[in-house]
Amino acid sequence: MKHQIPSVSSSLLRLTQPSSGGASDTSTLELLSRWKQEDATNNAEEIRTAERELSEFKNAMNESRAEPGESPLYPLAQFFFWIQTRSAS
């Protein structure tokens, strides 16, 4: 009997293809939907705070990558942070 070792490309294809939509997928999607509903807000102050925190996170990630000379994960983050701080003034 000959052993077959799957190629890397066939393994990656299998991993990236959508699953058949079994019960576990449904429960995960329902959970994500519920979290999205729980976190939803129309409160302008909460939205501004979340956007500021996201900008700060992106800038921190970019700064930590700049030190060893790596390219930024969020190349436009500094630009959008600048726009937000200018409009808040």
C-alpha cells in the first residue's frame, strides 16, 4: 500500500474552502450576530471613543513595526488619526 502525502497546495485549498455549513457553523454565526447586536450603539460619544481607541491601537502597532524597520500594518492609520484630531479641535 502506497502512502500518499498531501501536497502543501492541496492542504491549503482544503483549509480555505468554505465548510459545508454544519451545525457548528450556524451556532458560531449566531453567536457573532448576538455579539454584534449587543455591541451596537448610536451613541455618538461611544462611537468617537471607539474610533479613537482603534486609531491609537493601529498607530501603536505601526510604531512597534517601525522600530525594527518593518512596513506598517496600517499604512493610512496616521493620516486618519491626523484628520480625527484636526476635526475634534
